[in-house]
Amino acid sequence: MALRAIDFFPGAASEQAEISLADLDARLQQRVSPGEPLATRRAIQQLDKRGYQHQTWVTRKRPWADRLASAWLICRFIDPHARFAWLDSPHPSQTNMIGFDFDGATFTHVDHRVTFEVLLASFALDGDPALVRIGNLVHLLDVGGIPVPEAKGVEAILRGLKEKFSDDDRFLAHACSVFDSLYRAYRTEETGP
């Protein structure tokens, strides 16, 4: 925190103020984005995707940017045989399912990272510049952040798809083509045609 660096009277009052500001931020996030998971503070462990194959992945229904992109990432880079369950109120203890993007889920917001970015780090996919760029875009669309030029266009396309498809599996299938195209375009920019 920038203020802490110039705090001439550090100590309990400073720590209490920091906790109060974090609590205020969490409450504001809940008001602005109801249902969005609150970020946890924990280390992100490196995982082997071989332990995450042929799984059912569970999240909240009517996905938006972070859940859609995370599901795409799971299908394309982690578990190509993934199945998804879209629930009103998923619970961390749902048996035989891997939770993502809800409070208490296996994969959810950690510190400043949204679920997509946590999945990238967890499965060592954050070395792919194209995936990192998609992560920046998803971060912006989910919680705000550094502007990404194509964000408005991607948001409009996803919004149109969401209005067109009430079935979350069909919505994801069409959103996947959007993320596939973004990935291909970003890879081409990185590596050349």
C-alpha cells in the first residue's frame, strides 16, 4: 500500500486502517458485482494437469467473462474432456466436482488475480504471452484494471451471445470460438504469421 510507505506512525493503528480499507473494498465489490467471489490470500500451488482429467467442473450459472474464459482455458489447456455443471449456488463440498469462480472453490480469486489468472498460474500456463493477454482482458472485464483496446468489442460479442443463448453449455460453446480466435490472433502477433 502506497500510504504505508510514507506512514510516519506505523503500528496497530496503521494495520487496523488497512484491515478496514480491505473490508470496505470487499463490501463495495459485493455491491458492484453481486455474486462475484471475494479474493482470498493464499499461495497458488503448482499443479499437474494429469490429476485434473475427465472431471466435472462446477461454477455459478449464467457465466460471464471470468467463468467463460476459465471454462475455455480448462477445455483447451487443462482438461479437454471436461464437463461443466452450472448451479445457482455451488458449494465447495460438492462431491466429485472441481469448483471454480465462487467463494470457497478450488480455483477462485486470489489476491489481485481473477480465477482465469489463478488457473494460469496453477497449471504453469502463465508463460504463454497470448494466454496472459487474454488474462489481462478477462481481469478488466471481471473486476476492472488496465485498459485493453479490444475489451469493448469482446464484451459486446459476449453480451450478444449471452442474450442469444439461455443454455449455458451452448453459450460456452459459442464463447469458446471467441476465445479461440483471440488466442490465435495474440499468438500470431507474438510469433508472426
